[in-house]
Amino acid sequence: MSVPQLNDEHRGEEILAVFDTAFGELLAADPAAFRVKFRKMAASAFAFYRGTACLFYHDLDAEKRGGPYLDERTSRVWIHGDLHAENFGTYLDANGRLIFNVNDFDEAYVGPFTWDLKRFAASVALIGYAKALGDEQITELVEVYAGAYRERIHALATGAKSDEVPPFTLDTAQGPLLDALRDARSLTRFGLLESMTEIRDFERRFAPGGGSIELDAATRYKVLAAFDGYLETLPEASLSRPDSYRVKDVVGRRGIGIGSAGLPSYNILLEGHTDALENDVVIYIKQAQTPAVSRHITDPAIRDYFQHEGHRTVISQRALQQHADPWLGWTELGGAGQLVAEISPYAVDLDWGDIDDPEEIAAVVADLGRATATMHAAADDTSGESLVPFSTERAIDAALAADSDDGAGFAGLLVDFAHSYGARARADHQTFVDLFRNGRIPGL
């Protein structure tokens, strides 16, 4: 990618325009939440990058359309949409296994597979810079990622047996990935419930405080009506024990994280799979956001496929994640699409804080390349969705096989992008901080 040389003032106005499109309505509705979001983004270039997928795709859109390795099929696959080095962690799949892979599918959509890889590569450059790695070391890391991705895609495309390309589990993961899985295994549902609830009159209820908001009767009624709609979106297998969905309590919450600022949400306490109080389940209903990438994909067949953003988020996650959360579903509330999922006690994000040795970083990046390939391969004609009616791993493998440089061209594409966009993001971060601290962001 060739980064345009814009003066700070011009780029600042460009950033403000992109922010207004992406965040304008939500910011106007809840400026306090965005002050928190933007202060978190101001902390580092990587935090800024995490919170600005909208700017990333705006910049990609300014490039020439198409590109190497993209054809009619590889430009139309399920993609994560916000694939960076911190969007990986653990989850408990529908079969009860702890898995390490990509998480957080709020930005997922259908688009060019290389967009995921470019976003990840730039994040590697930012992490490498923050850890004072040299440009050559960053280049090597991106090459490792590209090589691991390509190798795993080829293995999956050529029909390798499942035991030859296993998921990252307690039995197969190593290093920081295994550490995250072990941390997740040490957590308990009881611990999560203790942090959010209390026992009153022999029944579990949400505890007051801690960010929870008591609902008035009218709002509670609307949330419960939305919950009834959610039940209709669950697979038959998830409804085997109807008592699991008996509602015990409901509270409101408001998102203030980097990705959820201003989005209203609700927590619902359910009976769970048994009558035992320690097996209660907490799910959340959250207004789903418009994914940044969708503003730059013009195919009406993709846009019209989804009922609303809640439906889009769930369908995308089910396509990209094998054996997804059995509580995952969607609904509508106040005319807006909602995502519904469990607040899992077994979710642990990959912690980059103590990953400093270059060899260890390289090993982790290689594993994340394999995880990315596994995610892209899951999202094919076997996912049950007609929007991508072909084998994505075969399509991607065929495109990469055409590389005349025997892999060097593909890796070089990601390396060049990582360095150029990493530099762009660092400069943008400083511009953003200056805009924010000087009161230049409208509404704040």
C-alpha cells in the first residue's frame, strides 16, 4: 500500500469525517461513553488502531480496487472484519471443548480475504514497534504469519485429516496459547455468577451496582418480548431443555469499551441446564453495530442477505467459528437488530504484555496465522449459508498457488502493507490525540 502524504491538518479533517460517519449518531446519543472510548484509544497507537476499523477500510477503499490473489470467489468470503493481534482468545465450544481461536465477530462480513490478512499484518507492525523490534524483525514476523497461513490453507484445501490440522486445544496448543487455555480452564461459572449476582429469598438475582441499571416496568417488558423473539432463532438442539430459558432477572447496562461505546445492552439471568444455582447462565442482548467493512462492499446481494445487524453478526459468527456458542442468537428491540450471546466464564484473551522474546513472538504469530486459516476455511459451503456457496479454502489456495514468486509475492504484499500502514496508524494516532485534547472532535 502506498500511504498518501497528507499534511496533519488535511488528515485530521479526513479522520473527523470518517468518525462522523461511523460514530456520529451514537456519539450524539452518549458523548460520555465516547469520551471514555477515545481516552482508551489515546493510550497507544495500537489502541487507536483497534478502535478505528472504520478508518482502516476508508483507507483501503482509496486504493485501487482488486489486487493480486483476488478473484470473483476470493473477493467474496466470510471475513472477520477486525482481525488484529488482540482479537484472539479462548471460548468453550458447543461440544464442551476449550478452543483458542479468533473471537469478537462484531465486524464480520463478506469481502476479500486479503483484507483480514492486511489488518492483522499492520497490527503486527504496531506491536513490534511498541516492543522496539527493528524493521527487519517486523518483516520476518509478517513473513512467518503469511507462511503459516498459506501452509494451513493448503493443508485444509487438499483434504488433510482433522488430526493433522487440529484446533488449538489443551492437548495441542503451546506457549502463550496454552497458557490462555489453562487460565480459562481455571475459571468457573460459579466465579462469574459470584461477581455479578447474589442469592435473595432462595433465588439468584443480579446484584445492584457494578454498572447494572435497574429497568422500569415498560423497558423490562420490551426486553422480555425481545428475548421471546431470540428463542425463535436458536437451533433445535439448543432448546432441548425448555426450563434452561426461564428468566430470573433482567438489568440494563451501557457499553463503554473501545468497540461498544454508546451501545445499549441488557443482561438476562437464566435458569441454565439444571436447577442448581451454580449452573445459572447470564446472556446479554446488545445492539449490533454496522460493520465498518460493509460501507465499502457494494454488492446488493450481500447487503440484502441480512435482516439486520444482529442477524448479520450471528450468521457471520456461525460461519466463521466451528461449533459456535449454543446460546448465540439474534432479536430486535426498539427497531434495531440485537446480538444475543452468553457472557462466558471461560473467555480469556491473548495477553501480549509478557510476550517479548522475538522467537516466542514469532511462534505466536505463526499459530495466529494457522488460526486465521482455520477460521477462513470454516466459512465455506458447509457452513449452511448460501451467500458463500463454495469451498473458501480451495478458492484461496488456488489463488495463492498462482503466485509466480513461490510465496514471496504474497508475503511481500503483506510486509509492504504492514510497514506502510503501521507508520500511517502511528501518525494518525498522534493526530487523533491532538484533535481530542484540543476539543476538535464535534460533540465532545
